[in-house]
Amino acid sequence: MNNKFKVINENNNELEAEIITVFNYKDKEYVIYSINNDNDKVDICVSRLEKDEKGYSILKDIIDSKEKEEIDNAVKEIIDQIK
């Protein structure tokens, strides 16, 4: 399984991302991943994992504030377990 993929940032630059883990929460699937930035920093991100009309996995931004808060709390618990 390839855990690396490419993302396009807000400056239209292609960056490499790597999946850390995938988890289920309230019957939805989420992915925690890291993005290597141009300035040698690593950002940790989380997105909802969905299927498009062709069945391909795609990442969706979490825009609902309640869902975002719940997922942030779930991610903190996951990170605490990893430590």
C-alpha cells in the first residue's frame, strides 16, 4: 500500500503528503496525514475520506464547526495513544 500522495497548496505548489492513520468516527472515515512544506516544516492534517462517483477515494475538508471540533478531539485521543 502506498501511503504517500501529492497535494496542491494555496500557492498552487505540489507537496508530498503521507498517511499517518485512517480511523472511523460516527460511521464516517477520516485520515490523518502529514504534509512536508517547502520550508522544511511538517503539518499534520485531518480530512474526511469519501468515494467519488467512480469509486476513487478522495479527501474532503471538514467545514462543519461541530464536526471539526469532534474530530479534533478524536485526533488528540489518537495522538495521546501513539505517544
